[in-house]
Amino acid sequence: MSLQCPSCGKDGFKTDTAVACHMSQPCSGCNSWLDELIRLKSHLPPQAEDDPMESDVRHPYKAESDIDFGSADNGGWGSPVGGGWDEASGTPTKDINEETHREVTDYFPGAAETYGMGYTFLSTFNTDENSVYRKTNLYYPFSCKQDWELASWLLRSGLSMGKIDTFLSLEMIKGLPLSFRSAKDGPCWMLQVITTSHSMKSPIILYWHDPLECISAILNHPLFHDQLDFTPHKVYSTAQRLCCVYTEWIMGDDAWNMQSALPRGATLLRTILSLDKTNISVLTGDRVAHPLLVGLANIRMNTRLKSSSNSFVLTALLPVPKFLHKNKHMRGVLANRLIHQCLNIVLQPLKAATLHGVMLSDPQFGDSVRHEPRTASTTLAQLSVVCTRADPSDLQAYFCESQKFRLNGVSDPFWRDWVITDPSRFFTPETFHVLHKQFWDHDAKWLIFAVGELEMDYRFSVLPHVTSFQRFAEGISKLKQVTGRCQHDIQCSIIAVSADTAPRGVLVAVRALMDFHYLIQSPSINDNDLARISAALNEFHANKHAIIDAGVNCGKGNRVIDNWYIPKLELMQSVVPSIRNFGVMAQWSADVTEHTHITEIKDPARSSNNNNYNPQIYEKLGVKVLADAAGSCVDDEGAGDDEDADNIDLDDNIPVKFLSTIQHDHSRPVTNHFAIAWVLQHKPVGSVPLPLRFFVIGCTTFHLAYNPSIRHITIDDAALKFGLPDLRPVLSDFLCREASFGCDYIYAIGGPRRAGPNAALPFEEVQLWFKPRLQDMEFHNVRNIRPAQTLNCAPPSEPWTCGHYDSIIINTEAERSWPTHQQKNHWHVWPVTALYGLQTPNTMVKGHAVAQLRLIFRPLGKTGTQWAWWDQFLTYVHRFDIIGVHKPTMQMHVLKRARQSNGACMGDVVPISQLRAPINLVPRFGASMDNRLTAYNSIEHASELWLNRFWDKSSYFPLSM
């Protein structure tokens, strides 16, 4: 029987492999079949008869085209702990019995009332005097589709304004019926010349747009129509309302208190203002822009923090002046005053709206003591005192008097007449500058000085390479231009790397501060979590004296500093109150606004003539607004008018919104392997190559390449190639256990060997894979899928002379699931202190073990024999045992390879369905390192290893709670 390609229909293929090879050819046009199928399915409504929860639940390897998405019995995909399936998002739900333990929400009464029908973007678009043409022209305000396509292409071509004008002035182009003849056609922005009594190199020009119109545009954005919260509310973890949960700003105390001060029915909108300088020129030119971005905290965090959502709008370009004052500090005072003067002009509409209200349409129709907050009333009172002592026009005298109150010399702050606005509230802590920059500027430097630069560099250089993590082959002490990603990767390992060398007190202080950093980055925090955050910060302050005693708190020139005048440390005292008032810190991340600088400032500037940037940026953005608006209208109105949409011949029904296979909230698009596995499982037998390489177990999915790394190899040759002398007897014991307990049995790692070295097996050849991919979900929200992680399981080769093997968490008890456990019909996160007891040294997390992945293979049956395992995938692993918990210094577990009585490593064969999550191990280097260690052999030769809980937030929380 010949097989057919499911994409192009070509037939005549003899095997599944031939079909797969045809579809994988880049020139065949069929290599994108699966992605296209998923995108098409994502636009179809769900159909009840294809409910995944009502389908038969079978073993993932028993029948053709079957992938077990779980059951209440095995903790599989359908229900991580016995729950159900959410078709709307394609994610597992919690147990139905959890209803008695669900969260309770109290909403503010009488808030966010509506007052009749408002205006949406399209209704406003249609009120234009020329909107009559839009009835027949889908691309209005452009004359036709070709007109819009040319404008859109010119906008994205990278051409400068001058070159676009030159292009449009060509005689041939003039003969085209275009609706525009200049690159500058577009909406106008306001500009204002700012006068100053001090000498300048050039005039000061402020370019700005009404921020109220920007906020209105955000509210009317179709993307946010179901992502806005207008009513303050409080969420409690139980019906008794004893423990409050904090995530979004609208759930914080500040939103509730501010709503109380407003009239009944008023809607509270929290404006986010981002102001930060950004370099336009590269290496030379000294060109700097100072953009002011505006956003709304009412947009839900998961949407607002996606760089692709365009949730921040450019509302002003502040001038970057060059004053001619001879005193550098006074030039800084003048620059600060100018910023406040410009902000006062730009934000005047928002101040008026706060005072009187405005009708808008939504789219849906140092030390351990926290010092007194610097409130608006306090600051204004201090400014009054300063003004009585010195004239603001006398810069030097006014600045000296301001410094006595720790003020910066600005006499008229922009927020002074903005009601219910207070700097002690609107300056919220932010992760990049408060945490990551603080870590690199202080924490990392303390440990580098404590360990020694050469020793620290060597330790980092021999850390084994982990896919998707940066490797520091030359160490970290001499790094230049350290990026946020680089700081993140250093944080993941520096505590374990510094162990046993840095003074104990220094290590405790920095480790406590690291705990503080990780805990406050959680996307959901309750009162119990706040207590742990405060305890971590208190532990740092209780031990920070060791940092000064050791002489590692150094400044420029390695000069020892004997004080704690570090503003970022003082700001940490405000984190817990900020979370209570405004929600979690994660929602105030600067990553999105930094990305907006690229799209709104740098990209338009690169298309300019490198002279007089600001007006050209605004002109470029004006054209972009028109082109994008017309394009979005085409998308919105054309989506429902596709005559061929109903004629698409698709065999399966996918739950609506489930197959969002590309997520853009990461620096790179994230492919949803759960969705791909779902599609493949429900294709008819014969329409996709078998056996499937995508399969899901619990909240984890695995992907193996269709073509194995080694297609055919005998058991004995594989054992020799990978250095596994007991592979044949271990396989024989595994088959015996499966015959006794069944295919659903969860296997432990280890035990006595009963089979001999020459044991007979029903197969002699296997297929091998070196690089499987594993994808799981976020610890706090199983609806968010994390990027897939590549695992390594490669035999010895250059330069990995000992092989390249990653470590992983393996499930060893059927009633346990990672990282949660069902107990008494509700979810419970097991605390590490209760699970890692020294009384049970051979167990890791209860019901789980840490092991090294040594082999991934699929048995190949003998030709002509009935073979029930043709779709079975197995792994051979080496187990690690816990030998102690290093407390309170490290609060990490020390591991050692499990050994048999003859000294050989304790290995065993387990199904790939028992693998749960990747884990990171760091060699325990001791007080002094062995200079024979390299990045390619350090794990294999280390006698002891640290279980690194700081490697990843998804492993930190289950290993730390």
C-alpha cells in the first residue's frame, strides 16, 4: 500500500520514513504543513464531540497514533492531579474537588460604571468627513490596496525620509495614482520652544502629543478588549479571607484606597510613565533621545509585558540639552529642572482629567529599617523652606540648600499640582534596575573579591555548558558591557560556584539577598510569601556585617567602603509595601519599554538623514500610524469575509485558542509542543508518520527528532559506545518487571541485578537520540508554556571526552507529581525541608529522584515477529543520592553518585514518560580546585555536586518552598 503526503497529496511513498523525508525538504513546500494546520485550526470554534476529556485514556505507547494526555490515575496531561481540561486555553485545570479551597474575590462596590455607548476606534474612524469613501474602500484613508501596500513597504524599507521623497518624485512614480506625494504626509504633533535664562548650544524644542489621546488610543485598541480590569478587587486564598494574594496592580491596597477617594461610579485608570534616555547612534555621533512612553496598569500583566502587544505609546520626545554652565553639577540641576518643566507641559491634560474626570470609551463597547516615605506633602514643604533660604535662579546657592534635604535642586516638580498623585506611590520598584543591576554592581563584586578574581574566573570557566545558557569561558571578573541576560546567567550559578571558598558570613548574606531577588519575581504573591520575602531581607541585614569585616565591599580602585550608603538596598525596604499596594514587581518590568525604544525611536532614527532626529521620528511615526491602522482594519474586517474559510477541509476539531503555538512574550517566539502533540494525536491513522515523536506526560511534553541520531545499533555496541557495561542485564530486569507489574508501572531507580551479562532479549538493535527537547509550564501558572529546553545525551567525542549528559528529575512514585502533589483533594507544594530529610538519604523530592540522562533509545523488533513495543521509548539513567543539606549557609543539597556494591554507578532503565523536568548540578569545588577539571569533564570527575536551586525560577520555587 502506497502512502500519501498529507500536505501536497503526492502518493507513491512506500514507508512513513519516505513521507517524513519528503516533508522535511525545504524546497518541497510541505515542511510548513504542521504549522499551517495549527494556525488554521486556531481560528476554528470548538466542537463538543471532540472533547479531549471524553476520549479514551490509554497508555501512550500501546496503540497506533495514541498519545496519552493523562488521566486521574497516572497524573497525565488531561489532569495533572486528577483535574480536567480547559478547552479555551488548552491547559490542564485543577481538581474539581478543589472548589472548597479555591480563591475568593471581593470587588469594590459601585466602581467603574458605564454611561451609555461610547466611541470605538472604528466608529471614530467612520465619523471622518471622508468616511463615505470607506464604505467602498477597505484601505481608506489610502486610495486602494496598491496605494496602501506601497506606503507600507516604504515605511518598512529602512529608507530615509529624503530617499522616500526622492523616490516619490521620480517621473514614473508621479504617473501613479497615489494618495500621498511626500514622506511627511501624516498626523501632526505639537512642538513648543522652551525658553531658559541659561546659555545653550542650541534651542530647546519639545515635541509631544496629548497623553489623554494616547491613553484613549490604548483603551480603544482591539487587542486589549478583554484584557482590561477597571474594578479594584481583593483576592484571598481561602474563603476565610486570612491570606491575601497579590498579582495585578488592581488587586493591591493602593487601587482600593484611591477608588475610595473617587465619586461613586468613577473608573480608576493608573497611568504608567516610562522616561529613559536611549542612544540613537552606534559607537560615534553622541546622538541621544529622551522618549516619554505612556501605558496603562489596568491592562493585565501577561498582555502588557508582551513586547508584541504595543501596550506603550510614545507621547513625547523630551529635549536633551547641552548647557554651557561651567559647573558640571549645575548643568545636571538645569537638566533636571528642564525635565520637570517639560513633563509639566506634557502631562497637563492628565492632571486636568484627574481633577475633573473625563469620559473615555473602552474597547468592548541601606539599613534594615524602612525610612519614612518621601511623600508629596513632605517634599513640597521642604521645597518651601529651601525657597525661603535661596532664590531658585541662584543655582549654586539653591542646590546647596536643597542638598540639606537630599533634594536634587528642582524647584517646580511636575507632579506638584497633580491631585491624588504622590511620588512615594508612583515610583515603584522595577526588576531590571533594582534587582539585576544591584546584583552585578554589589552582590557579584562582593563574591568576586571574597573568592578572588582568578579563582572565580577559573570556576566559572569549568562549569559544564547548558544549552540556551551563556558559557563564561574566560570568567566573569573582566566582563565589559554586561547585558541583562548575562547578569541573569551569572546569578544562576554564582552561589554554588562560591561555596566553600567565600567566608561563611559573606555567603549567607549574599545567598539571603539572592533568595529575596527570586521570591519577589514571583507573578503571584500572598501574605505568606511576603513573610518569607521579609525574612530573607532580614537575614541579609543580620549577616551583612561580615561583608565589611571581610573587606570585600570595595569601590573604585578597590578601595574598601565601610558603610552601607547604597540607595538600591534602601529601596528594597519598600518592596513588600509596594507589593501590598500595587501588586507584584513583575508587572513593572522595563523590558517592554526598552524594546519600545527600538521600534519607536531607534528604527525611525536609522531611516533619517542623521540630522535633526526628533521631527523626523515624529513624521515617520505619523505615516506608520496610518499604515498600521489601515492594515489592522483590513485584518479585522477581512477575517470574517473569507469565502474559502468554510471550505477548508480539516479532519480534527481543536479547542478554540488552544493552538496558540507561537507566543511572543519571550525574546524569541515559543513553539507550543503541547499543541503540536494534540494535532498529531488526533490525525487519522496513516495520515502522519508513525511512531509519533511528540508526546505529553503530565505538564511536560517531549519532542524527539523524526530521524534518530543513530538509526541502527546493537545493544552491545551501544553499551560499548556509551560506557554502559550493564545495559543488557538492566534491560532484561526491566522487561521482567514490566511482565510482572504491567506497562503502567512506575519504576524506581536501582535494586539488585538478577539478569546475567549475556541475558537474552527479544530485540538486538535500538535507535538512539542525542538531543531530546523538553517543554513544561510555569510553576505559578500552568496556562503559560515555557520555551523548550534541549537536553544532551551524547556519547564521548571531542571535546566531550567523557560524554555530554544532562541531569533531570524523574518520577518514581505513581501518586506523586512534579512540582505539585495532590493531597486531600487539593494542591499542595511540598516543602523542601520536609522532603530532604537526612533520615532518608536516598530520596530527593518525595516520590522523585535526580538522575543523569545517559541513553535515550527505541527498541527495534526482529523482522517478521509480532512486536508490541514498536512505539516504546526508554531511557537509561544514573541515579544521584543526597548526602546532606548544607544549612544555613547554602541551603542547597549535596549530591553524590549512587554506587553498587562493586563500585559501579547505579543505573537503570525507565520509560521516557517518567522524566519530568531538567535540573542543574554544579560541581562542589571545595576550598581549592583541581586544575585538571575542564568544562567537559567537571561533572563526571566531581565527587560531590550541588543541587543548584537558583538555576531557574521554575525549579527554584518547588525546591525552596
